[in-house]
Amino acid sequence: MAIRYLDHEFISFQEYIQEAEREKITSYAHPIDEWMIRTLNSNVLKPWLNKAIDSLVSNKFGTDLASMVPINQKSFPELFKILHHCAKTLRIPIPHAVIKQVANIAYSAGTDEYAFIYISPEISRLFSTQEAYFVVGRECGHIALDQIFYVTLARFLIDEDADTKSVNLLASKLLELAGDALKAWSRRSEVTADRAGLLCCGDINIAENALLKLLTGMSNVNEVNIEDYLKQAEALYEFHESRKLHSLLKSQLPVPKRIKALRLFADSELYYQLVHKPKPRGKTLLSQEELIRQINQLVQP
């Protein structure tokens, strides 16, 4: 039986245990090479960065989080349903989320101990409910896989506000020691977050449209021929890569590659295992090994 507390409804502990036993979820994350995690987590600066980012999150976001309107069953109930759906799909507690005007529609940050999500009120106007599942699901995916510390660190690296300078000094040192690992992890973390979004929305076409809207700012994606877009984008990417301009993309994966990576996942045995769909007749699905191989090839800078 569900538990009600302060007008909020939560799954009971017994229901949680029964669900966990009935359906132990397989990880949807793209495997990260052991050297990346070892380099990042064992770095001598990690304890200092933990403290610095913990302090910065409180200073930079504390007032906002206290004053912004929270998303719950009483305020923005439709958005709360989306948040609840994503949290349930990914098997995490419902994250602390507030309404705030943000450029990239949804934004997650935090520390190893505490994570939160900003969601723009524009999401209801620009995205359908199913597309919103993808957008919010991506941010929940970062939280579900304990990526939030490095997601936050990566975002602070390009923040030039005065109150981030102490963190940026430490982060710059971390980049000297583990820069390649951090950038490689960043590329793969976006692939994994996109997978979480797809699991939450349940439709590859909806996921592609939502991703295109999210990363390009276009609202009329129905007028875009995605196949033609991917073909032209790949040609342009190769043109710039040949001129050594691709270094700008080393910590980010271009939109076309993100879409291709998502398609590979949607055509894999792993995806059908996670969503409990029967394998389509006459279609060969990618094995886990082949999926990893093709994704690794795709995310190389």
C-alpha cells in the first residue's frame, strides 16, 4: 500500500522490496573503461574537489533551491507526474526538482550526497509529454548512475563566475592529471543519459525528436528530415575533422553521433531486455559485445 506523507504519495517499503525482487534492472550504462574510473576516482585532488563543489553547490544554488517553487503534487502536478514516471522507470527516489528558467530546459547538478534538477516552465510548451519523459529522464539518468559529481564538475569547468574560481583552480589541476579520462567519460556519460531518456519515453522516434529539440533549440523538428540531416552533418563533421578543428568537440559528442548512438541502443538485445519487449521477428539485434564495439567507435574524438 502506498504511503502518504505531507500530501505526497510514496511507494511502501514492502512494495519496493517486491518490485526489486521481481525485476532486478540490468544496467543500461555504456561501459566505461576501467582506467577512466580509476584515474578519476583515485585522483589525489578528489577529496578537495568534493569539499569545494559541496560548498559551491550550497553557495551557488542554495538560495535558488530554497526560494524556487518545488515540483510536487500540489505545484506543477503534471510535471510531477513526469518526474515520478522517470524516477520509477529508473528505480530511484523522486529527485528534488524546482521550476526555474534555464537555457537547456532541464539541468541537474549536485554532489555525491545530494542532487537536484532545475526544470524550465518552457518544457510544457515546447515538448509533448512523451518528449518531456525523455528530457527529464536524461537528468534522472545522471542521478541514477551516480554521475552527478562529475557532471557538475564538467559544468563548472566552463563557468566563469567569480565564485567558481577556487573550484576551477582545482579542476584545472585535475584536468592536467586526468583530462583525457574526464573528457572520455563526459562523451560516454551523455550516451548513457540519452539511453535513460529513451527508457523513460519508450519510443526511439520521440527520443530523436526530443534530442534534436533539446540540443538545437528547434521547435519545429517535424519539418526536419532526420536522415538527410544526419547525412549532411556527417559530411561536415568529417570536413572539419580533417582540418584538426575537432579538438573543440573532444568533451562533447555532436548531435548526429548522439542520435546514431541512441539508434544502436534501440536496436540492441540489451534494450529489449530492459523494456521487456519481445524480440522483433526477422530482425537481428546487436549483441552486448557488438553494441559496445560500435559505440566505442562512434564516441572516439
